Amino acid sequence: MGGGNDVSAQVASQISEAIGPFDSVTGVTSVSSPGGISGFSLQLNSSFFTSSACNGAANPSICLGWQQFLYSNSGVAFMQYWLLRYNTACPAGWKTLTNSNGTHCWENGSHAAIVPVQTIGNLINLSLTGQANPGGTDTIIMATGTNLYSAQNDDDVLNPAKGWQAAEFNIVGDCCLSEATFNSGSTIVVRTSVDHGSPNAPSCSGEGFTGETNNLFFVQASVTPPSESLPAVVFTQSSANSSTLPCDSATGVSASSKLTDSHDFNGDGKSDIV
């Protein structure tokens, strides 16, 4: 799972906020990420989108922006920016990655949040939030169950607020195409919630955007997931070998009329930091 094979929440409008929590975690006792920086990362990834930052590309019509909201369990939450198929010298300060698909540019956000390293036993309490604010700042929020850690960077690095239409959330390897390897008997129910200006459930897109992976398989859910304050796609992944397709494991959930978020202080249906 991962490496392009994943569940994403797809909408027809624009996503201003996405939240990735876990509905349930059972049987998970260990995870490792051979070749990675730490045992795992949480990734909340945008879809690829048209960005004005591609104007300097060799061919701006094929260049796409991509924004990642990342938590590395080395102890940091940050945003990472990509200009895919830039195919010429990268802008000043950006790093270069070349593969069979072309030359790509990337950089990390100038601000990050230092987060205590988390045990896998606390996975059920972890969540990652990404917010895109046109003309303002983008925000990453890492929740550990007892604390929130946040960082902000300017939205105009890539302008995702103008083109973000699908969100991918999962636990995968930490960096560099690595895989998060879970113990046998692991089952994780993943929720990808999106604010797209409507209470209607997003559709399931059986694709992902990151290169990192885990060793789990999609399995059909055994129960209908509950509604919460934001619409979502909920899916189940397990160490049990399965040929279930990504969207066959997923259920679209509309937003409930009742707020269930314990951190919503101003009644707008979104988590707040005071």
C-alpha cells in the first residue's frame, strides 16, 4: 500500500482543510522502516495541481505542484513542496530530483514543529491536519492525544488552496521510498476528512501520491463508520493478505449535523488552537 496504490478523498471543488486520524488500531505492536529515517511517517498529501510556481518550468503546461503535510517520527512535523516535471534548473533554494519521469524540484517549508517521538502504542491518538488558506498561510497541525504542535508557511509557495481536490492520508515509511513494516495481526482503520464547503461525502479515488509504502493490504470494512463534523472517506488496512481493491475497502461518510470535535471553540466545525 502506498507508492500510488492508496485511498484518496476526492471532491469536485477545492479542499481548504484535510484531517487524518485513525478510527481504530488493533493488534499493532511494532513497526519499522528499513532504509527510512525513523519507524514511520504520517503523510497527508494533496493531489497534483496546477500551480503558478510552475511558470518558470521548461514546459509550464506539464509541470504540476504537490504539497505534503508530514510528520516524521524522528520528531518533526513540516510541509514539503514539489514542482513535478520542472525539467530545467530549479528555482533558487530548491533541491533537484531526477528520475524516469523527468527533473523535479523540492524544498521543505521554512517553519516546522518539533514533536516528541511517538510510540506505536499511541497511534490511535495521533492525527495530522493540513490547512490551505488562499493568499494567507498554510498550516500543519500534529495532534498526539494530549498536545497539538503547529507550524505555518505562506500559501503562495505553491498556492494549493486554488487547486487541491484530493487528499491522501496514511502511515507509511519515513522518507526516500521506504516501507513501514507492521507486525502480523495488525489492522488499522483510516479516516481522511476534508472540508470542501459541503457536508456531502467525498468520493473514493483509488490512487495515492507518495512514493513511501507500508506492508498492509486493503480489506473490506466490517462496520459502517460513524459520521463526524467533516465529511470523509474511511478505509481498512490489515496485515492479512487480501486482493481487495482500494475503493472496495472504503466508505464515503457525510458530515453529521452534530459537532463531535472537542476542540471546536467557535462552532465552525473545525479544530481550533487557543
